[in-house]
Amino acid sequence: MPKKSFPNGAADPHRRQWLKYASASAAAVGTLAIGARQASAGEGGASGHPGDVLDVVIIGAGLAGLTAARDLRQAGCESFVVLEARDRVGGRTLNYNVDGGYVTEVGGQWIGPGQTAVADLARELEVGTFPSYYEGKTVILGGEGRVAVDLKGTFGTDEAISSKLGTMSRDVPSGAPWTSPRVAELDKLSVADWMVKQDIKPEDRIGWDGSCTLSGGAPPVKMGLLHFLSMINSASCDYTQLDSIKHSAQETRFIGGSQILSAKMAGHLGDKVRLSTPVRRISNWDRDVVTLHTDRGDVRARKVIVAIHPALCHQVQFDPPLPEKRASLQRAWPAHSPARKTAMVYRRPFWREKGLNGHIFQAGGPVIWAYDNSPPGGEIGIINAFVRNAMLPSDRKAAQHMLTEIYAQAWGDEALSPVSYHDHDWSRVDPWTITCVSAIPPGFWSAHGDGLHLPCGNLIWSGTETANIWAGYMDGAVRSGHQGALQALNGLRRA
């Protein structure tokens, strides 16, 4: 017998019931225990058939979007759908399958101290973790020169300068750096502008350049000091907790690769997740019912959680146009910070037998940082590397040859015989990931910070860049997903 529908959900007692309970979710949306309901058009409502109006549509099936969807379901809401432009889930996390059932990550992959949101999610999904490998000496290359040194789980940056940065970061809120009392002073400087006054030794510059590029997506000369300090603020105002391995944001990996978190959530959500469904236009976002125009038809909803990168939002047409503060933020957000990550696979991690940890820093060469990304038991050897695109051939075979020569300089001729090689240039292979890490320049937050969380009708801004802590990291993505779901539920209650 079909369920009775109620126009606009106004008289639906189940809807009223779960919205009433949603109002009590300020502490933890995941703890709600209320009765599930269907959309106002009956069973078909959650499927988004023509004429249906869903309660929530989520744009993006990365960690933020899928976390939001999971929270909605745990709150008893079934009137939602997740729209993903790619043909996969995971956003900026992506596993590369290696022969033998192993994986290596070509996107975001680590968690560390203080990143409790993503750690809690992993436990709930029964995804195990293991420590990153750093035991032994790191090799530093420069021209024909080679030095091996035990950095003891750090990147070798100066402790005194790290301490200065940590102290300065106390004045820069991680989720709202533009509200810092020192914004006028700090946001006009790049990291390089500040560092040039610190009398950094030439041999230490490689560590600082690599650290800033890896964490911030840009070398010190292009990275805004205010933004960099906001990242350090996330790490308990301790620079070493941001940019090291031991007791740092790069300390821990996921068994099965980081994409497994999204894959498991999507598996639980089933047909709530629609792949290959890019949203091209959003109309009537200032009305009670919002229409999303996709490549597979229109979808209507009362609330829309936009869980995609701000620069990617700029590729969506909004009707009516967004307020200028938000629109200018999307236009100005750095949209091209290309990241290229390679994986060289060996039969075993032979470098460990030589007292080396598989890590390489290279001055003046294509390798920013190479590191041991082997599976937990070291059954095979995998070296991942962040590389400088302009210095590594785009041709796959030529790139592999160049990297094996570099690895041989570091570890010996065994490095010349890998069993496989993978090369992932995000700027070439994925039009929906226009940047992996946001390289925020000087002056950006002063000009555009107020637009990040700007209320825009029934749109809810989500994604890791909007997080109050660990913005830009997987943990920030999960936190933003929780917040987005909570905003949607409370917004529906008020409606």
C-alpha cells in the first residue's frame, strides 16, 4: 500500500517529529535516534524523480560530502542524495592498486595528533591505521653531492625558527585568519619575506622550501604568511606537529589507503550516491526550493550542502548571482596549484637493510620529497614522491628513468630495477580536482575572508577549506561534513 504524501511536507507528522528532534542536535548530530522518514512525495522522493523535492542535496562525494550524508542518515533523514561529478568517490583521496593486493595513495593520505575527527571516523568504519616509516637516515641530494643524516622523524628545520612561528600562530585563528589582530601586518608578507629576515643557513633552506611546498601547496615566496600561521595554529601552535613525521600530521597512515574511508561510507549509502553527475547550475537558491541542474537532469531540494572546493564552485552558474563577497572569493581562490605524485614499486624495501628510511630531499632537482610508502609489513617496497612538474618529463617512461637514476644516487643500483611505476598528475587527469592543496597568497584573507562562510539562502558551504581547524586536511573535510549536516538539519527545523 503506498504511503500517504503531504503537500510540501507541511502536515507530515514524521517530518515534524524528526525535525523537532534535530533541534536538539547541537552537541552531536550523530547521536540522534529518531524515526526515519521518506520525502514528501513518498518512496520516490529520495531518488530524486522529476517533481520530487528532497530535504537535502549534497554536492561532492569526498570526505566532507559523504560524512554529511552519513550524519543525515544517522539523524533519521532519508530524503537526500549525493551528487558527484567524478566516476568515483573520494575527492582528493585516491588509491593506486599495486599487484598483490597492495595500495599506495596518490592524494591525501596521512593523519596525526589532534586530528580526532578523521580518526574517530576511521574507528567507526573499522579502518585500521599504522605508523609512517621514518627509522634510519634521510638522504639529501644536491647536484652530485649526497649526504645521509638521521633527522629523527623531522624535516630538519631549525627549532628556534619553528618556535617563533609557533608563537606567532597564537594570534592567527585557524578557521578565520582574517580576524587576527595582526592581520594588516602579517597578511602583506609571504613566508619567504619573513624567512629572509631569520638568517636561515643555506643547508637548512631545502627543508623549509620542501615543508612549505608540501603543506601549503606553494614555495615560501608564493605562500601567505598569515595563512601559513593559521595552519600552524591548527597544530596546537606547534610547527613541528604540522611539518614533521614523528608526532606530526604525517605520522599515521590507513590500512587499505585513505580512499577506503570514502569507499566504505559510499558502500553504506548505496544508491544515495550518484556518480558522473556534475552540477552545472544552481537556481533559486534564495527560495524555499532550490533547483540543481545536472548532466543527468534536475534535482530539487530544500537545502544544498556544497562540499566542493571554492575554486570549483566558481565553475557552477548561480541564478540569481551570489553576493559579491562570496563570488569574489570563488573567483580569487587559487585555482591552479598542480600536484604530481609518483609511486615506484620494488620487490622489497631494500633501503631499510642499509640503514636508510627511503626519504629523499633534493636541492635543485625534480624531487621535492620522496618517502617510504610501503605496506605495514614491508612485504614490498614502495617509494612515493612529490615532484616538481617543470623539472620532470611528462612522458611516463622518461620520468621513471629520471627518478630511478636519482634513487640510485641515493640508495645504490638496486633502485634501477623497479617492478612498476605510477605517475599521477592531478592537473592533467582530473578536471574536477583543480588543486589539491590551496596555495593561499599574501593579501588573500584580508580581501576575501568574510566571504568564506557568508550565508547564501539555502546553500551551506562545506568542504575542508571551510573547517574551523585543520582546514585543507582530511580531518578538516570530516569536520566540515559534520557541520554541514548539522546546519542542514537545524535549517530544516526552522523552516
